[in-house]
Amino acid sequence: MPISITQIEIISYSKLPSFLKMNSKIFQQLKNSNCIKYKAIGSWNLKIWYTMSVWENDEEINQFYRNGNHKEAMKSAKHFSSNIKSLRIEGKEFIEWRLAKQLLKKK
């Protein structure tokens, strides 16, 4: 099963409210998708955000990314962040955030 891990660094606190609004729409899309489970956390200063989601297969994750609110978010990402990292790993369960952050740092 693919596990998607993403890091988004917000370029300015002034972008935070619109980022959070967009993010809530993506979470709603996740709830209505074939995603098995997902979670997100923000850094202590709210400038860096992390998401993790578990999917049955690559087709389902690609379908999610290329449609709906997520597709719109990818189009406008440059307005929120100049530093977005993502990766996919294989597994059946979430990994610890500490390990996820280390993997993203190596990327």
C-alpha cells in the first residue's frame, strides 16, 4: 500500500488563513475518497505542515491528486509555498512523524 508523505512550508503568515481554508477543503475531499486513513500536523510556529495518507493502490492516490480541491491546490501552491516536498513509501500503517520528517529531509 502506498503511503504519501508531504511537507509544505508556508512563505508568510499572511498566507496561513487561506492555506488553512484550502487545506480544510482537501481534507473534505479525503473524507470522500478511497483513502484508508490520513493525518496532518503543523510545526510549533505553524510555518511547516505535514500530511500523511495511506492508500490501497497507486491508482487511487493518483486519482485523488489529479482531481477536485487537491488539483486546484496544486495549481495555487506557488502562492502559499516555495518549498514543497513529497514522497511515497510502501507500508500498511502510518510511520512515526519523526521518521517521516527524516525521509523528507533526505529528499
